[in-house]
Amino acid sequence: MGIADQFKDKAQDLADQAQKKMKDGKSEGQRQGQGQDRRQDASDRAREASEQGRDKAQGAADDLREKFDR
């Protein structure tokens, strides 16, 4: 095996390692993206529940005002 072959093998090894790291990085990025999606969904559900509670309280307050205004 000559020096040129050794460098060619080393270059191929480095290219393979780079591809593997890129694939690993993509899967890690996907996992992070999914985590952000879950947090956003939870935040959206909490905001919606808060709005529903506020609407329900406002409706109850309006009902009481109507009763006392009669």
C-alpha cells in the first residue's frame, strides 16, 4: 500500500465520519424540534383553558348583574 492509498483511505474515513455526524445532527435537531412543538402545544392549551375560564367567569358575572339590575 502506497502513501497515496493511505491518504485516499483516510479521506474516505473522514467523509464517512462527516456523513454520520450530519445524520446524527439531523436526528438531534428533529428531536429538539419535537420538544419545542410539544411545549408550544402545551402553552397553547394552557392559554385556551385560561381564556375559557375567563369567558366563563365573565358570563357568570354578567348573569349576576342581570339578576340584581331587575
